[in-house]
Amino acid sequence: MRPFAYGRPRTIEEATRVVADDGAMAIAGGTNLLDLMKLQVETPEKLADINRIGFGEIEDTQAGGLSLGALATNTATAVHPRVRADYPVLARAILSGATQQLRNKATNGGNLCQRTRCFYFTNVDQPCNKRDPGSGCGAIDGVAKLHAILGTSEQCIATYPGDMAVALSALDASVDIATANGEKRTVPVREFHCLPGDTPWRENVLEEGEIITAITLPPPVGGTQIYRKVRERSSYAFALVSVAAIVEMEDGLFTRADLAFGGLAHKPWHDPRVGEALIGQPPTSETIDRAADILLADARGFGENDFKIPLARRALHAVLEPAAEGAG
Amino acid sequence: MSDIISVNGTPQRLPDDPRTSLLDFLRQHIGLTGTKKGCDHGQCGACTVIVNGIRINSCLTLAAMHDGDEVTTIEGLGTPDRPSDLQKAFLEHDGFQCGYCTPGQICSATAMLQEIANDWPSDASEDLEGPPQLTGEEIRERMSGNLCRCGAYANIVAAIREVAEKSA
Ligand SMILES: Cc1cc2nc3c(=O)[nH]c(=O)nc-3n(C[C@H](O)[C@H](O)[C@H](O)COP(=O)(O)OP(=O)(O)OC[C@H]3O[C@@H](n4cnc5c(N)ncnc54)[C@H](O)[C@@H]3O)c2cc1C
Ligand code: SF4
Ligand code: FES
Ligand code: FES
């Protein structure tokens, strides 16, 4: 690891100031940042340990939703009684990720900001436009098994690897942000992560000096909630494809279908047209195929990850057929 | 820096170089070599220790981030003369071959039993809200962060199961 200065801001104002003015990087759980610092993918000169600025609570909101503090751990979130009762898709998504030891340290803010697992990105001897702009993309003509099939660019085909944010996208949660000049703003999770475009180094909409303070969940949405993660082994692996679904049925027809997908793109993928295609329809194989056609109309594989196109379709079937039974 | 960390009940001064991981601090600065380094990247669990009652990977955290915390390592769980229940069960069930992963397995399992007592669900729990069932599948999922190169898994699960059933 390269040498760095270490500090512990005590307030959010102090934290945003050291990040904005002194170029410090925030460290929360450290499970992603320290991993990348050991590989010299990240080489901050200063670390601001934000674990003592507050924002570790999980609290009811006035609207009847739930506010998940950015510094609350993934474990504290997944085991919270209201998350288990009212937002099971979120509890399931978190529990499907990493391991208990990692979730015990990982925070909600850090989880949203975790970097891609593209192995060209994490190997400093390889070209990568995300890590080293202009150096090229090793993955496009290389080993691209984990990579994206939707929303890719000539510059970068990496995926956002997390699980939690996929459930948050289906739930239409929002991200509360403290800005460097002492203000607050809120961004829907669905708009928090970016597509790579010509700026693959930019993974989310945070501006310099901004720190996430919380994630806000809407009032309970009910329905049948499912998180299905397809991976190479049945535990402790990143998703190849994942689906978060909140489904309701009436008289054998879909009345609600909020869907988000992981492993397909540089962000949790939410295309409202996919759910809309299901509304008012029975849960037949044909209906689900039509929804999958819409989801995958612009999908493009890069050789090794071609399998993700049929896999995403099958995962959608696997989620919606039993969900329809559960919600019937 | 005058920061203090408590390790197995003994206060220790935190290192001056902020780059020191909690794992390197335990092994190299205060000589507690029971905690092992496998991958140094959060992937194997050999470095698992218990901090304020919670299990974490000591390789992916800085010692400096633990000012005021209480750390328990394998040395703090028991001694050859007075082993903990899990330490005894690992011996009785041959829950290891080379033994390299064992301190991490036992620290992890110790904290895991508390998590089950807290009714925390896992990815293997059918019901998110009820108390978890003590199935082999539950134990394997909850211990998935501890790899064993020797493949002693069957006996590790048996050892944990025995202690879990006794304490349940
Ligand atoms: C072996 C392994 C397996 C894993 N498997 C999975 C998996 O299957 N699914 C999954 O979803 N994840 C997985 N993870 C990733 C894990 O979930 C993340 O490492 C973790 O969530 C990051 O949280 P943290 O608090 O440790 O972040 P840190 O490492 O502290 O920070 C990560 C980034 O976020 C920034 N940051 C942190 N907090 C804030 C904030 N409040 N505001 C603004 N920026 C902030 C930091 O500056 C840094 O850039 C795995 C990790 C490992 C090591
Ligand atoms: S896919 Fe993106 S992250 Fe991976 S090598 Fe290409 S530019 Fe880098
Ligand atoms: S050494 Fe920490 S997880 Fe492998
Ligand atoms: S006993 Fe050898 S690695 Fe587990």
C-alpha cells in the first residue's frame, strides 16, 4: 500500500470539507477500498475515516418508510425487524452478497459505491479506461465473462457488481447526499449509478466532496418480493445475473411488477417498459417472454458473456412463475 | 498517536503507520500469531477475529480504525489447558488437517453461534422472520466466508453442530 495520511472527521461538515478541499477519500467499512489500495488500483494520499460522523442509525421516516444510515452496516440493515418484515427483497439481496464477516463491516454507503469487479480494472498491468483513462479496454476483446450486455460503450463494458442496490432499485429507494457546501440533495437510486459512456471512470453521480448520509425507503410496498441471484457457486460469489422483483396479482393477472436486474450493466438495470408489459396479463410463458424481449432488445454479448442473454431471460421466468403463484 | 485497542482484554497502543492492517498489527506488532493470513483480500476468512462481539476479516480493516474497540482472537477464546467448547469440538471431530484455517474457523463459528442466538437470518433461511433452524445448510451458508484448503468441511460442520445443539 502507498503511504497515506489518516484522519477521523467528527462531523459531516468536517468530512465533506476534507474530501472536497484536501482531496481525501472517505473510508467506511474499508472492505472495498483497502482491497483496491493493496492492489494500488486506488492510491489516495489521505483517508478520511467517516465512521465517527454519525449516520449509523436505521429509523422510521415521517412518511412511513425507513431511513438506512449510510454508516449502518449491511448486517444491521438486513437483520432489522422492519427490513425483514416490510422489505424482504432488500434483506434477501443483502444476505445473498459476500459473507457474514464482510457484511458485518460493509456499510450501506460503501456498498452503493463499491467498484466494478472487472479483472482488468483490478490488475494495474492491464489496460483499462476506467482506471487509466485512454489506455484502452482490456475486456472488450479479452476475458469478459462477468461483463455487461446492456448499456455498454466502446470505452467500457464493466458491470456494477452489488446486490443491495438492485433491490433498492426495484423498491424505488433514494440516496440522501450531503454536499461540500453544507447542503443536502436526494437522488433516486435508479439515477444514482451512471452508464460508462465516454466517462467510464465515473460510476455514480456523486460530485467532489459529497458524502452519502442515508438511503430512504418508501412506505412498505407489499406484494410478493423475491431476490434471485444466479452465480457460479451457490454461496459467496458475485451475481452473473440477478433479479429483484415486487409482484402483485389480481384475478390471475399482474397488477404490479417492479423489476430490477443485476449483473447486466454498469448500474442496476431498471427498464419500466419490462414491468409495464406484464400489467393486466396472465403469468404465462408467452407474457414473460414478451417482457424478456423488451428487456433484451438491445442486449449485446462480447463472446464470453453471450450466455447472459439467455440466462437473463430464464432468470426472469424463474422469478415470475413462482412469484405469480405466491401472489395469486 | 495515543490510540488504544483492547486485545483479549489487554490494552495495546495502536501502531504509528496507518497502513497497518488489524491483521498485521495482531501478528507482527503484538505477536499474536494465532490469527492467520491466507489471501489478505477478504476472500478466505483465515484472519477472522471478533471485534466488539462481531466477526470480521482483520485483513480488510486498518488497525487505526479500531481506536477504543475490543478484539478477541483465537488466543482469547481458550488455552490448551482450558479450551472453549468449539475448540474442544474441533479436536474431537478432527475439524482440521493442517490447521491453518482453524483459528479463523473457530473465531467465525464462535460469533456465528451468537448470531443464531440473536435470530439473525442467513441466505439459507427459508423464513426471514422466525428463529433460524440449525440445519447443515444453514451452518454451511453461515460459514461460507471460511475456506479450508484441506477440505475438512464435513468435520468442521459436525463440530459446530455439536456445540450449537448443546447451546440451543
Ligand atoms: C470477497 C468479497 C466478496 C464480495 N461479494 C459481494 C457480493 O456477492 N455482493 C455484493 O453486493 N458485494 C460483495 N462484496 C463487496 C462488498 O459488499 C463491498 O466491499 C462493501 O459493501 C463496501 O462497503 P464498505 O463500507 O466496506 O466500503 P469502503 O471500502 O469503505 O468504500 C468503498 C467506496 O465507497 C466510498 N464511500 C464509502 N462510504 C461512503 C459514503 N457514505 N459516501 C460516499 N462515498 C462513500 C469510499 O470512498 C470508497 O470509494 C464482496 C467483497 C469481497 C471482498
Ligand atoms: S470493462 Fe471497463 S473496467 Fe473493465 S477493462 Fe474495460 S474499461 Fe476497464
Ligand atoms: S486473510 Fe483475510 S480473508 Fe483471507
Ligand atoms: S485444515 Fe488445512 S486449510 Fe483447513
